[in-house]
Amino acid sequence: MRWWFVLAIACGSPKPAPVLANRAAGSVASRAWEPPAHARLIMRTSNGGVIQLDGDRGKAMERSQDLMVAHCGPDNFTIIQEGEERVDEDVPRGPTAWRVHYQCGS
């Protein structure tokens, strides 16, 4: 009986499997699939620019706010135009994208 005790100590006891915490109802795993959202800087000047929104427009707009704040400062920009634009001006009926034109200063 003693040799079993010594063997168990020498080999170590098996480690228990990790316990996974319960995820909250709003966690990523429990949400339905959401399309990606991107805000991409297309053009920038010293006093404004153009940002293209891809995917979920609401979330992409939130991300575009970060780009405008980084360029102009908080509460220091105005969206002067927003809408669907042709991506390639040389192709009359080419692909379009949602773009936001902004200028720095309120």
C-alpha cells in the first residue's frame, strides 16, 4: 500500500480540466454574426478629407468619427457631404461606395 502512495506523489496527481467561466448574454459568442465595419481614409488635406464607409454603416460611421477627431480635434469638424459615390470616376457605371466628406473647424 505504501508503494502506491509514493508512486502517486512521484508522478503527481492529474490536473483538473480548466473551468470555463459562464459568458454573459452580450458576449461575442452569443451574438449573431455581424458584418464587419470599416472606415478608410481616402483623401486628406490640411483642412478636411474623405472617408469611405464599408460594411455596417452605423458602426463604420462611429469609426470614421475617430479618424476625423484624430485629424481635426474633438468637436472641431463638420460633415459637409455624405452619400453614395462612384469609386472609379473613369467608369460611367462602375462600383460605388458610401463616402463622407468633412472639413475641420466648426
